[in-house]
Amino acid sequence: MWGTEGWGLVALGGLMAFVSNMFYMWGGTEGFGKWWRRFVGSSVLAASTNIIAACLGLWMWQYLLFFPALMIGFSMGYGGDSTLEKVLRRTIYAVGILSSCAIGLWATGFTAAGWTVTALACVTGLTSVALGVFNPFKSARVEEFLVSQVLTLYIPFWPYVGGN
């Protein structure tokens, strides 16, 4: 059902992250309330980690903490008028989303592999801040989708993080 090499679960994680990012982008636009972003988008993303972990037989109760962590992170505003305000607010927003990495690190036993994923997530978090502050795209929707995509890149796949 999930392929001989587990490709199905990887595809499921990627699909659920994509759906979460779509809800993130839609949240707050005309016709969609911010709750789509804050609660639906974050729940889809948190569910992806829990579903993959359960399918792999690696589910741990700490993965449930992704739900409140991502809801809080997705609820943080990141707009600003000055460059400094944008940098500060987007950094706080990125830290809010990346708090799920601390949970993933805990769930995987603070392994070297977990620390590596956390470090990579922090680098991509900096990328999201730069993208949000110096948006090179003409569309705010593109920027919102990409910021969410970059920040949530690793979240569905924490159950695959190995030990060392």
C-alpha cells in the first residue's frame, strides 16, 4: 500500500505539507478567515507527523505537542512597516513555527541526527525571514506560500529522523 521503499508515506507527508501551506496562504485573504491558517493549516501539518509516525510504528506522545506548537506559531503576525520591525516580527514568527523542531528533537531522543535536522531547520528559518523581509515576488500570496513552505519543510518527516 505504501510502496516497497516507503515512498507512499513520504508522498503523504509532502502532500499534507502542501495542503497545510495552501491553508496558510488562504488564511486571512478575502473569503477565508485567519482561523483557516491558524487552526486548519497547522492541524493538517501536525497530523502529518502523527500519521507518518503511527504508520512507521514510531509514534510517541510528544508528537501530539506539534498541534499546539504549530497553532501558536501559525497565529503569530509577521507584518511590519519598517525593515527592523519586519525582521523582528518574522524572526519571532519563524521561532514559533520552529518550536516544533524542539519537540521533534525531544521525541527522537536528542540524537545527533535530530540536532542536524534542527540546525537545517534554523537555516531554512533564516531563509524564510529573508524572503518575508525582502520579498522578490510581486504577489504577497506567493511570498506567504513560500515562507510557509520553507518553514515547514522538515516537520512531517520527524519520524524518519534516525538515532546516533
